[in-house]
Amino acid sequence: MSLCPKPSGLVHNLGAVPSLSFSNSVRTAVKGSDAVVVIAAASVFKENALPALLDPAVHDVVVKLGAIAKPGTLGGSANSLTNANPGRVFVGVLPDTLSRYNSPTRSDSIRRVIPAGDLGSSEKATIILILDDPSHYTAAANAVGRAFPEYTAKSGEASSLKVTIVAVDRDGAPIKATPAVKSTVAATRSVARLVDMPPTDLDPASYAKEARAFLSGLKGVRIKEITGNALLKQGLNGIHAVGRSAVSAPRLFIATYNPGRGASGRHIALVGKGVTYDTGGLNLKISGFMSNMKCDMGGSAAVLGAFKVLVEGKTKHKITLILCLAENAIGPAAYKPDDILTMHSGKTVEINNTDAEGRLCLASGVSYAARVLKADTIIDAATLTGAQMVATGLAHGALISNDEELEATFVSAGKSSGDLCHPLPFAPELYKGEFESAVADMCNSVRSRTNAQTACAAQFIYWHIEDTGVKWAHIDLAGPAFPKNRGTGYGVALIASAVGSI
């Protein structure tokens, strides 16, 4: 199921992918299913604790499987054939205890126990989520959605699997799938599909077409693009330099939503790094390190999805989406080490690493948001540094902010949405020296890769808006956006949740 129409001439989804829907009734959802998956904390499967949701024979099987499966620290699973209907039963047993840095939704464990591969031969499967709190539904449903990615280029027999999600509390009372739950899951799956697309199919021009199609039909949204050499006229030299050697011209994609009457008076800009492929430029990535660089637009995918969720939810804030789209290609026109760029902020940057290209794009985007669009709060997202995975791992995005309250908002939103993030130091006075240049205001890459590299990369971006007075948060999502070579849509739920609570 794809919510994004295919751009003309492109070939995607050669085999059909599982569809996903919601039900507010277990009985309705299970009817006609040939497989049922019951997911709950370990304590729910204890004697007399499991609510009576299924026929007695199937209920007994679920209880026995729950006793067999060992949750460990990350979750466990078990399954069995039955003589009843449905004929296949799976359980996902989640750990009862979690660390304080994990999400109480247990979303990562839910994703782990979904038997996506084992459901391939089914035609209709129902996934029953037994939740501790109704507020956990978005994160739990998103975890299910991530187990069934939308993109595939595999040929062969098309999948006919239809997956229905239904949620109840520990007493068996239904939890309604709200429009926000449905919107977040759909947007997350759709932008994850973009991350998975081949880079020749998703170049800057086709990405812009995909984004327009994705946002079509949203009321109150206006879109414009600044493309190719027009970027130079707007002072957006960073994006232009990175993408000028590619066949598809670089561009700034801008979508603005104005809520009209009842607006909060706030203007929040969501800025995403959209490098559709990163060769490293003339500082060419060595063997093995270029593979999977189609994911380098994961930050732009996150803000694109979050923008749609916020607009569909009729946010009270004015929201502007800015996608910095470029392909970091090599060729006669490529920008070079030792070049000096005058950025949109007016500051000059000596290029000492053409593979530190994302920050040039984002610095242009955030400066445009602050100076031209007059946003008072800027949130940027990017697969910016491999060091992020060393610092905060594959489950937590790295968060850097100049505002303590905004930082706390994002940490809280991460735990509630399931898209976890963890703060790194914001300390300009400690990091600016890493970018010292003899001939320009700064270099674009650090001198020492052992000195808080992820926080330093964020500092470079902030340097270009530090004089504007905006509130700013940066999310480096290199790990959680693309673990195990598949896009996750990480950041959609995080950003939408955080902005929704501002």
C-alpha cells in the first residue's frame, strides 16, 4: 500500500507489499483471518491475566505460547498451528521492565517480535496489541508498520497479505485508532519507502515530484521550489555547490502551512537534509563506504512526513517545510577542497572535505528559514554523521539544541512516540575551534574526529543562525533512520509529537 503516486517513468514496487488497516473491534478484525498475532507484556500472559479476546480454544493456545516464550531483555515470540479458526497463532512477549532511557511503549520490542516473514503465506492477519496505556498506540502501531515496509523491487508472485491492527487495554477494552495514529503510521511508512528507493529513481527532481504528490490535497499548503542557478540568486550557495555537478539540479523545496484563524502566532520551520546520493564528492568515499548512501535523504523524509501529520492534525502553528535536495556527485563542475563558499548567512566557509556536504545544505536551509521566512523555531533533521551511531546508537537519534526547554520537549516526545532521542552537549565555545580556517570564517569539517564529532557538526549548522535569536533543535538520525539497510521513517512521530506539544 503506497500513499505516494509514482512519478511518471519510474518503476517501483514490482511485487505488491502487505496492506495495513485498523479496526476498533477484535471480533471484527479477527473474522476471516488465517493468522493472529497477540502482543503484550509478559505479565499479561500470566494465569487469568490475559483478557478473553478470542474463542476459548485459541485463547488457551495463546496462554500456553505466552508461557513458553521468554521475553529476555528485548522480547520473545512463539507460535503454533491450531485446529480452530484462525489456524495459526503467534505471540509476542514483551519485557515487563525497561531502563529509564527506553520508551515505555516498548515499541522497539514490538517491532522485534512481529513475525513478518512467517506471515508471508497468509492472506489476512490480525495483530492484537494489548497496551498499558492508550497513549502508547501511535508508537506501537508505528512499530507494526515498520515490520511491513512499502518498498520492494523483488519480482515474482505478488503478496496478498492484508494486516489489520487492533488495540485493547489490559482489561480487554478497545482502544480507538484515532486519526493521529493512522496519519502517523501512514506517513512513516510512506517516507520510509522514499528512503528505500534507488538513488537514480529518486534524484532531486523526482524527489520534489514525490513530495508534491505526497502533500497534494492538503488544505492551506503552498509549495514553491528554488532550482539550479536560481539558488545562487537567493544566496543559497551551499546547496548549489553540493549539487551542481549532478545531472538533476539541486533545489530548495518549500511548503508552508498557515492555520489561519486561531493560529498560535508561532512559526516553526522543519528543515531536512535531502542528499539523494552521497559519493563523497571529490573526497570520494572509499570502497564499501559509498554503499547505501541512498539513505542520506533520511532527514528530509522525516520532516516531510512530520509536516503532513501536523497539517492533517490541523496544528495551531504556522509550519514551513524546507527540503534541501541535492546529489553529491563528481564531475568537472564539482566543488573542490580549498574552495571558499559565501553562505546564505554571509559567513565564508573553506572546504576541507567535500564529504561533509550535508551541513552545507542544512546551513543554507536554516539560514533561509530564519532570515527570509522569519521562523522563530527551527528544527532540522539529517543523517549527518556516522559518529552519531557511536554516540547514541541505532535506537536513539542524537539531539542538540540551544534551548533547554525545547531539548526537554524532544526527549519527552521521543519516549512517548517511540522515536527515541538523547541529548548531546550544546557548547559553541568548546567546538568552534575545530573549524578554524586561515583564510575563511570557518572550515566545513573538524580538525579532530575524536572531539564530540556529532555535536561539532551540529555546531557548524547553528553557527549560521546564532545571530538570529531563533530556538533551534538538530536531530542526527543516521542510525535509527536506516538500520539493517531498510528505511524506518524514524523522526516522523518524534517531530510531529514534539511540535504538537509546543
